[in-house]
Amino acid sequence: MTKRHAAAITLSLLLTIPAAPTLRAKPSAIPVSSGNVESDALLPASIRLGNVMVTPDIVYSTQAGYRPLLLDLYRPGGETSRPLVIFLHGGSWTTGSRRTSGHFADFPAVLATLAERGFAVASVDYRLSGEARFPAALQDVKAAIRFLRANAEKYGIDPDRVAVWGASAGAHLAAMSAFTGEDMEFDPPGVENAGESDRVQAFIGWYGPYELSSMFPQATAPDSSIDPSGPLHFFGCTREGCPPGVFTKASPISYVDANDPPTLLIHGSADTTVPASQSRELDKRLKAVGVNTTLIVIDGVSHDWSGKDEQATAKASRKVLAATFDWLEKTLLKGQ
């Protein structure tokens, strides 16, 4: 056997090994870890997860002086154009990965499970605090939306049905993108795929900060358990203060109007990192202008759906996942 033949066999095996053998399980069966998961559970090649084809490491944006920005795309079988769900990870705008979220032990399998319900799912990396300041990450999210619309036919995406979903800092960026669709204020010079719209048709936020002026005094208080250095740098702030108007400009709640898309907000009642009042206030503002919005508050859990013990964390994580998947199906698949 030649070395080339052996390499071809190895690659073939990688492409056919299912990383999650029971992806058709309901969210109640999704594995949940007792601690936050940071390891990358996705193989570094195009693979199949059950009936879902995963294409990792798609370059969606290149900008001089920065790393290429990547996304992973999960697609079910068949030739039908699928509604698109874009996921944005959390991590205080400072850390995080498109392949991890909270306590989910195998987040790529979670995304593949959603894809099996009839969606194309893109999990997107963006520039972090140590790389570029706000609004760079928001510009990246908008670039990803435009890129995927520009390649909708290639990837089997329905460009008229796009949702953006984020957790924590990712929920902030998702809300900003959802509420500032086609707002040229945030577009850099020479924006890629400028002919494509960045407007989305649905937004899901998990424990997100949406009104920042009330968040940062809490984060910088002497008794705070949060290290605010990364978020402060992201918004151009120091412990002594911030540029004038930055919190208004960077707060999703500042952009709420009647044209905003249907919204699902989920938060833990005991969240000490981002208070549940952030979601409650956004829900109130959206309802006041007539936007179709749903708020779910999970009793007794904190950030990342962390409960009093491993069982409570697992129960909350799976409950939230089921609610998210059901809402997406109702909103984008059934056209309501």
C-alpha cells in the first residue's frame, strides 16, 4: 500500500466517523457537564454527525492585520433550502469558542441536533477584546450574516429566514445585530458582500447584557467576583471611566423599535453575573413597541444555567435547549 493510498483511507475514515451516534435524541438527552466545557469536541475535517454534514473552519471574513474569521456550518441532508440559525458564543467579549457553550459537554452535537430539525446552523467566531475594540465584533457578526446570504445557494440556505442566537456576550452581539439591521453606522469601509442585507428575522438571547450602563458599576465594584478588565478594554474603558456615550451606543436596548424581529429571551432568576433584570427590561421595551417577544425566566439557576448541583444544572440546560429549539421551529419553520 502506498503512502498516498493509506492517507486517502485515513481521510475517508475521518469523514465517516459519527462523533455523536444518537443525535436524534431530544434535548433532554443532551450530555451536560458539572463544569463549564472548554475543550473542542469537533474533529478537524468535514464530518458527519448522524444525518448532518458539518463543514468546519469556513473563512467568512479576512481583514488586514487580523486572523481569518471562521465559522462551522451544520446542514441536514436533502436539497431543500433551510432556515439559517447563527450562534454566537459567550465569554465576556474576551474568551470563548464557536464550539463550546456553558455546561454542554459536546456543543457541536447540540448544534447538529438542531440542524436535524430542519435548519442550517452556523456557529461563528468573532474578534475578542484582546484583538479589537467594539464595534469590531458586531461588524464581524454582520459580515457573517452577509457572507452566508451571499453563499445561500451554495450552502442550501433560505436567505429570507435567518435567526441570530447568542449566549451572554454573544447574546449582546446577537441583539445588537438583530436591532441594527441595515444600519450603516456600524459598517467599516470596504465592507464585504455589501450588496447583501444583514437584517435577521428572529433573535434568541440567553442571559445577555442589553443595557450596559447599569452593568459596569456592578462589575467594577470592590466586592465583585468578576474580572472586568477584558470587557472594559473591549468598550474602550478603564476602571476610572469610559468614553462619553459608549454605553448608549453599545446597548441593544437603545435601538429597540417596531421593526425588530420576533424575540426569545431566556435568563436564570439567580444570575449574579448578568442580572435577570437585563432580559426583563428588554422584554418590556420590545412589548411596548409591539414586537412579538417571549421571556422565560428559569427559577433558581445562574449564569450558564448553573444550578445548586449537577442535576439542577443539567435539568435547566436541557429545558432551555428544548424551549429554544421549539421556538425556532415555530417561528422559522412554521412561518409564524
